[in-house]
Amino acid sequence: MAEAATKLPITKQPAEKPAIPAKSEYLPPFESLRREIDRLFDDFHPFDWHLPSRVFGLEVPRIARAEWQVAPAMDVVEKDDAYEITAELPGLDDKDVDIKLANHTLIVKGEKSEEKEDKRKDYYMSERRYGSFQRSFRLPNGVDVDKIAASFSKGVLTVKLPKTPAAKAEKKITVKAA
């Protein structure tokens, strides 16, 4: 014998309207873009050189700190008779570098500005690049400040800080058994 079909009650509900996001959830396209750009700048810390890890949902590759130099690296070496500071400053001339001594601190500044302009019949191109840096070094005791000299040759700055005679002198101290 065949089983009797069970009838289930059917209730009809009125058709639902499509859900509209709450006003706080919905953002016009340009408002969404503005918020994303604001978040990007909030995540960017210029003195820490930290880039956000994601921008517009895309992964951003990490950039090593060495590629984000604010000022050129300078080597400081102590020799027998003087201290020597050297820096590679490609693209700069001696007139672009300024060295000052104030309050026992040596200040090295540099500025580069380059302008390129190309006018032709059907186009005009103009490029400008500017950049400056400043480094400060607290001088150690024993530097003869009257004899500090600087030279600039082939993009390399060399600053010599001669030692005073007292700073050059060595004294041997004998060790006594206790």
C-alpha cells in the first residue's frame, strides 16, 4: 500500500525589500577613498620610516631602512694625530656644502637643487629636484678647533679635526703587584 502524503501548511509572507545597509555602514565611493587615504597617512610615520603593510587591501613590500636615508652616511675615524670625517656627496659641489662650528658642535649642511627644462614645438617639459641634509657632530675633548680644515674633491667631503698636543700625548702607567 502506498503511503499517504503528508500535507504541510504553507504560509505566504510579503516579499521582503532588499536590505539597505545602515547609514553608518554605507559610504559613497569618494568618501570611502578619502577614509582609506586618511588611514594611509595616519599609518605613515616619517621619522620612523614605517610604511603600512596594506594599502587598499594590497600587500606592500617592506623597504629596508638603508633605502630611506634622510642624510648621507658619514664615516668618522680616529687617527693618531687627528679625527677625520668623510662623506660621499655625489652631485654636490663645494659651494653646495656649508660647515660651521658652534658650541663645540660641528654642523655639516648640504643642499642640492637641479632644474631641467625642455621646450619644443609640440611639448614643454620641466623637472625640478631639491634636497637638503644636515648632520651634527659633538666634538670630543682634545680637538684643536683653530686648525679644523675641510676639503671637497670628486664628490667626497673630508673634514680633518687635528688633536691638541695634550690629546696626542701618551703616558705609560706601570702596574704594581698588590
